Amino acid sequence: MSNTDKIIRLKTVLARTGLSRSTMYRKIDEGTFPAQVKISIHGVGWRESAINRWIDDPVAYRNDGAAQ
């Protein structure tokens, strides 16, 4: 993670992508959307750079670590 990369929370991710919560989590399971990162015991967020890459080309995005 670069020094300028930020962690953004769920509401921000949904607002920026236009996805519903259920669609976003389905896409995470499919490996076609960036996975969340744990930021505390009960909190998660997303790397802003990963969300930006998805926004730039949502059709071609693949999460390399996802089960296929």
C-alpha cells in the first residue's frame, strides 16, 4: 500500500461505485471486485487505489487472490 493510498469505508465505496451492498459482496465472492481489508476487530475498509482500478475498468477487473 502506498503512502498516499487511503482506506475508505462501505458507504463511500457504494456511493463511488453505484453498486448495491449485495451486488458488491457477490462480486467480491466472484473475484470481480476488490476485497475488503480488516482495519480493526469489527471494522473493514477498501483500498482507495483498488476501488479506483475497478472504476477505471469494471469489466476487466479480476482479483488475483479470488477462487475461480
